[in-house]
Amino acid sequence: MMSPYLSFDGTTLEAFTFYKSVFGGEFSDVNVMTDAPGTDHLPEEEKRRIMHISLPIDAHTVLMGSDILPSAGHVLVMGNNINLSLHPSSKEEADRLFNGLSEGGTVEMPIQDTYWGAYFGNFKDKFGINWSVNYQYPEVKG
């Protein structure tokens, strides 16, 4: 599965509310910056920004997005506001895609385990396209 991932400068919730009004459905995830560990240092204006939001469009497409963090040096420029997000079915496939596509590019976050229960990394390929690879570990039912 591949999902378009959109970036905004503080208007993600507004944009996704609009997209929801057109596509219908419900958000499957809505997380603000303060949901992540180590974010208490953020300026007040950035604490309620969207860290991640997902809107399923159909069985094969999920529109995802987040706000940038100016305090972290992020600058939104038309052209860097979309990311292709890959969702492989195994950790091995995640490594294969990450290593292959990032060759000759710039790794922004090495692929690694995350606090949200995924194996994730992102990079810009040698052609300037932004990618992320997110293998979501299966939930353990107990």
C-alpha cells in the first residue's frame, strides 16, 4: 500500500476537515504534537499542531498528513509538502524498500523501531522525492 502524506504549516486539521467533507468517512488517527514523548519544550503555538492524521479514502488509499514544526527548523515549501508513504507487509520488505530507494539520497530518519509500534524511517531519494517506510507491527492480542 502507498499513501500520499501531506504537510502543512499549522492548517492540517482545517485541510483534513475539508477533505473529510468531500471524501466522507472518519479519521482513523488524530495525534497532536504533545502526544509524542519529549515535546514539552515546544512553543505553545506548536503543541496543538497535528503530528499525524489519517483519513481512509477507500480500501487501498489512506490520505495522511501533519504540520511542520518551525521551531525545529522545518520550512514548508511547495514541492516538499508531499511524501509518499509505503506500508510493506514485513520488516524485511521495509528494509529492502528503504535501503533500495534511499541509495544515493539523503536519509532523514534511519529506519528503526518507534514509540508508536512501527518500524519507520524516512528519506529523500536521489531525485528529490520524499519517502517514508512504515511497517506497523501486528498488535499482540492478550
